Amino acid sequence: MGGISIWQLLIIALIVVLLFGTKKLRSLGSDLGGAVKGFKNAMSPEEETKSIENNAAKRESAEATEKKPESKDKEQA
């Protein structure tokens, strides 16, 4: 009995639509969706950048270990 029924929610929704209008609510929804999408995109590349940097560091260390034997061969020749 203490909860909000579906009819009360419909009346609240009707009042909100009458106050703000459908066009303003639609633009508000698209703005909110764009903000959430932008936030997700801002968070994702940071993680991808970190993984790319880690992979680059691993490659550099692997290349450095490969170059060491070559330098020894050049010294022996």
C-alpha cells in the first residue's frame, strides 16, 4: 500500500510532459545519452592506451635482447 502504483506514475509522467513538452524532453534525453556515450569513450581509450604502451614496452625489451647478440657477433668479426 505504501508503494507508487502505475496510475500515479502515469499521472506524474503526464504532468512532466505538459510542463516541459515532448521536444524539450527528447533533446534532454539525447543530450544525456550523448554525455554517457562520451564518458564511456573517454574511459575506454585510456585503458587501450595503457595496453598499447605495455605492448610497445614489451616489444622494445624484446628488440633490445635480440640486438645484444648481434653486437657480440660484430665485435667478434
